[in-house]
Amino acid sequence: MALHMMATAAVSDEFALFTTFAREIRQRLGAVIAVRAPGIFDSYHPELHYMRGPGPKWREKHGLVPSKSTLS
């Protein structure tokens, strides 16, 4: 009977260690996912859609700004 109780206590202790380990792994994994997930699933990137408009070379090519040779 004592041997059975010792074996049961040992299994119980190992199960407690396992559940503690599993809880710690779950917490760490959850923290990593919470930090990384917004960057993975965020589809809003305003820098990809930012446009300043045509520059001086485009304006010169299309006759909207007088060229340097015309000013002299």
C-alpha cells in the first residue's frame, strides 16, 4: 500500500511539473504571437500609396513650366 501511495505521489508530482511547464510554454507562445501578429496581418502600408505628384522634369517635359533655355 505504501509503495502504491509513493508511486501515485510521484506521478502526481510529475503531472504537476508537466502542467506548470505547459502553462509557461503557452504564456510565452501567447506573448510572442501577441507581439508578432499585428505586423503579419496588418495590411495598411500608407508609404506604398503616398504620392507627391509630378516633379519638375515631368512638368518641363509636358510644357507646364518654362524650360531653363527659354528663360535666358
